[in-house]
Amino acid sequence: MSAVADLVPQVKTIVTNAVSLHPITPWIAALKMSLLLRGVGPIYPYLNPQWGLHAPTFPAKLLSLVVALTHHECNNPVCKQISFTYGVGFPTLWRHENLNDATHEWVKQEFAQVPRSFFSQISACVKKGHLVSLDGHPELPKDFLAQSPKTDARFAFFAGERNRCFPPESQVKSFEYMNNLRSDYHSLHLIPGYGHLDIFMGKTAVKDVFPLMLAELDKPN
């Protein structure tokens, strides 16, 4: 979030969903991520939800079998792999009741390789309690809270109250941080009944969520 603000200081309103400066995950998801990185991480340079449809190697087939045996929340093999890849939910990235059948089928083709570096990055941020960079990119700060954001943009924080990937506390904490820097300027919306990506993909998001986002973008600065 801070990097985006630094790169586009002319932006006046930024809408951010689910996680911003403070990645928080359920404790069991953080433990799973840490154990997998230390244990079987070297075997898997990446995870791929497409393994639910076609697992090309023995390690991929083994993981696909583990997921099939432990996830019974739906009949979509890619959806199950997505839930395993991104956390510990059943499912993780959305609530099934918020997706129509066409969207649930469509996700089969929308998720692919997730590099191990992604999990290393998230794990480091979760342990630190806020965003940090790992790979020494000079355009990014090592610690995203070491300085205030270089923008006067107003931030509108959104989160599903039932988010199992990044609980709403992630956005609450980021909102509180920004509100302390400039009070009564930013906003926070916790959406009842929604998870993570169903805020955008949900069958009724057009009436439950989008009007709130449009209202934030239309506010005068």
C-alpha cells in the first residue's frame, strides 16, 4: 500500500481490500506456513492450484492427494487447492454462498503457480507485524513503517468480516495507524457476511460492496 502511494502521489483516494500495512493471519495458518517453508519447502519451488486438475510430478500428485483427502467443502478440485495454498479455510479466499455456480467454475482457470518466495514474504511480514521487504529492491523501503507514507491520499479500507485469509483485524490495524497520522480523514468498512475475494466476485457484491467503494472514490478531497 505504501509503495503504491509513493509511486503515485497524485492519487487522491486509494481503496484497499483485506490487507494493507499489517498482514495478520490466523495463528494456525501462520504455523502451517512456517512449518511448510522449513519442512517441504525445498521440494516445492512453487504451489499450483491447477494440480487439482493435472499434477505433473510425484510431489505435485502427493500434495494433490493430501488436499483431496482433507478438503470436502466442495467438488471443485482447484477451489480446494486454492484453499490449501492460501491458508486453512474451508474455503479460504471466499465464502461459497457468496459465489454463483458460474463464478465458482470460472475460478478453475484463474489461479496458477505461486512461488515459494511469496510465502517467505508473507511469513516475514506476519512475524514482524507489518510489511517489510526481503529481496533488497532499492525502490522499496526495508520497513514500510519506518517512515510515514509519502502521499496525502485518503485511504478507504475494506475487509470482509468473515475473511479467513487475512482476518479483518489486518485492515482495522492499518486504519488505526493511518488515522493516528491524520485523524478523521481515512475510512474503514467491514462488510458483514463476506470473506476475501468475494468482496469483488460475490454474486451480490454489486449492491453490497461496490456502491460503498464508488462513494469513497467520489468523495471530494
